[in-house]
Amino acid sequence: MKRNLLGLDAAALARYFEELDEKPFRARQVLRWIHQSGESEFARMSDLAKALREKLSAVACVEAPAVVGDTIAADGTRKWLVKVDGANAVETVFIPEAERGTLCVSSQAGCVLDCAFCSTGKQGFNRNLTSAEIIGQLWMANRALRTEADPRPISNVVMMGMGEPLLNLDEVIPALRLMLDDHAYGLSRRRVTVSTSGIVPGMDRLRDECPVALAVSLHASNDELRDRLVPVNRKYPLRTLLAACNRYLERAPRDFVTFEYVMLDGVNDAPAHARELVGIAAQVRCKFNLIPFNPFPRSEFRRSDPDRIAQFADILRRAGLTVTTRKTRGDDIAAACGQLAGDVADRTRRSALRAVALKEVRA
């Protein structure tokens, strides 16, 4: 089989070129062709020697997952369904705004964590994505969106699509390094965000190996409620999670953690919950992103009333906290937060795969 170069970060690509008895600077050239130019054909990489182009064509390829669905919402949000193998597809979402273009990227086919309010978790877990499948979503979206007037339409990447990124760090970290690499996408560290439900060992590893912006899916103000909404809290309760957040911030004193908080009517949206969050904020440098719940079939939850959300936010602001309320985008094409589900053709091994993935959570 040909080696897919799409998911190799700079160090891995340099090692590959050494194996081919080629000079290391050739790896940087190919990196720019693949990720900056969006080129997949070695024959068109014009500053490479003809012999090298022929060698690469024989032993390597640049292959992104195939797009099998492409839908645009009324507000301009665009969702791609990307097939990663014969049984699995994931979803990638682009959110255009006046001052930025944000791409929401998936890291797993399905999700093992089964958070109560999230559509993705209800489909089960099939497998981790490879680094090529992760960075391939950005590569594909860049090619689809760029124009002569706007050659870099994606200014921000958030790992907030399908899956828990910190349960797939062996593949996520090379993809993150490509996002940051000046020879690839050249995004700043603060424009790449990894969202986690609170996998504490993964938070520590990410801090040490590729410390990008961190978002934590909090969604509850106390352990009892979070145990229900975010089951991984039973393994890593709030005290443990907040300690990991503070360790993550040690390397960047000016940074903060974004706590994501989905607003569920009558569940976590009372003034008492907001006051508990003020107590959490006293323990870690943070801001809050309130997310109106996005419904999906057979969900037990309802979206909090807008006035209720506004009152909740006001309690946090009066305590001196930074609070944003996320505008719902793409809900008419099921591209909003918590709605991504993808297509899974083969669920017969769901229980076995889930058990394997949970081993890492319990470790």
C-alpha cells in the first residue's frame, strides 16, 4: 500500500524522506504543497525534481476522506458528511462569521462517553480517526471554501465535532501540530481549541506535547448533577478536573479555560446553579460559554427559555466573570452543537468497541 502523507506532521514527514534517502528540506517543500496549496498530485509539485516526483507517485499518496454529503444552512453554516471507511462517516462543520471562519472537526466515529444531552453519544462508538482523517477534514474544507479573494477562509479550528479528542491523542496531536506549523496551516495556538469532557490524563499530556486553547464541557455546577449529565465525572470529579485545569494553565499565565455549559430547561439553569459556577470560577482562570440546548429525536431535554439564559448569564457577569452565549448556528441541517451524529452502517460490534474504548477512561 502507498503511504498516505496527509497525516504526517513535519517530524514524521522528515523521517519518511530520510527513509527514501532524500534531503530533509524536501519534506518542508512537500508539506507546503499538501497543506498550503491543497495539492494531492506529486506530478504537479513543480519545485521538486522529476525523479523525486516519480518516486513519490510510486510509493506515496495524499488521500483525504471522501465527501458524501454537503449541506448549507440558511445562515451560511456548511456541513460535510465525510466517509472514513465502508461503515463509518463523520461530520465536519464550517461556521462563517464577519471576523472569522471556524471549522468544527471530528476526532472519532461516534463517541464512547454518552453524555446525556448529546446526539453523537447516542450512536455509540466505532473507532478513532487517524491523523490523516482528522487533518483531512481541514484540508478538504480549505479546498472547498478558498477563493482568489479569500485564500484562507478558515481562521479558527475547534476540536468540538464528533468524539472525545483526548481519547485519541496519538492521532490528534500530529493533526494539531500540522494546524500550527508555519509550513502547513500556520494557525496560532489560541486559534486552535480542543474540547474535552474532562479526561484528566489527556489534559496533562496535551499540555506537555501540544498546548493549544482548552475548552472543558462542564455542563453542571456540582458533582451530583454532572455525574448524570457527563458520566466521565464519576471517574474525574470536579475537584480533580479543576486541578487539571490549573496545571494546564501553568505554562501560559495569560490563558484561560473556556467552560462550556449547555442550558437545559429545569435541569441546570437555576440561579443556584449559576452561583455554584461562581464558586468554581474562583478556583480556576476561566470564562463561560453558555450554549442553548439543540434538540434531537428522542431527547429527554428541552432548551432553556432565552430569558432564563439571560438571567443566568447576568448572575455570572455581576460576579465579574466573562460570559458569552453561543448563537445557535446550523440547527436546520443538524449541524449545531450536540447534534452531530453521522452515519454508522454497522453497529453490530458497538458493545465490544465501547468496552475497549472505556478501558482508557478507566485507566
